[in-house]
Amino acid sequence: MGAKVVQVEAYRTEPAALDADECRSWIDRGGIGAVTFASPSAVIELEQSLGKESFDRLLRGAKAVVIGPTTARELVARGHAPVLAESATLRGLALTTFRSVQTRH
């Protein structure tokens, strides 16, 4: 019909509401066993929301489980060693997280 597509937006990530003070309280208590990341933007957003110091404290005390290698690279670039999900699916992410937390106890 004469239209010329210049750019297609397949999806867009937007930050979710986060009570950073409540999260910092949990971090201070050592009450978090694992944190899951399903995208590099989730890593970036959580670090920005918590602040670098709280983000680093969080990941010193909790396992960081990632859905795939691109997300893993984002954490490695920030100095953290993630656990890679057994498969790049939400199910794989959940199972790997469950197993990694079980091995801590």
C-alpha cells in the first residue's frame, strides 16, 4: 500500500516499581538466597534502582542466576559471577535457582 517500514519495535523493557528501601532492608538482614535475571536490562535496572553499593552487597550474599549468556556477560562486567540456567527458559531459570539455593543449606 506504499508504506515503508523504517523501524520495528518488537518489544520494549520498562522498569517495574520497586521499593528500594524494603529491598535494602532484606539485603541488610541477609534474607535473600538468590536473585534471578532474565535479561541484561534487568541487571542494569536493579543496579540503578538499588545503587551500586547495595547491588554489590546483594550479590555478595545471594546467588545470581541468569537465563542466558548475554545476561551473564552483563553481571560479569559488573564484577559478579552468575550461575547460568540449565536452559534459556523461565522453567530452566526457576529450576536452577531452586537447586542453587538448596545446595546452600
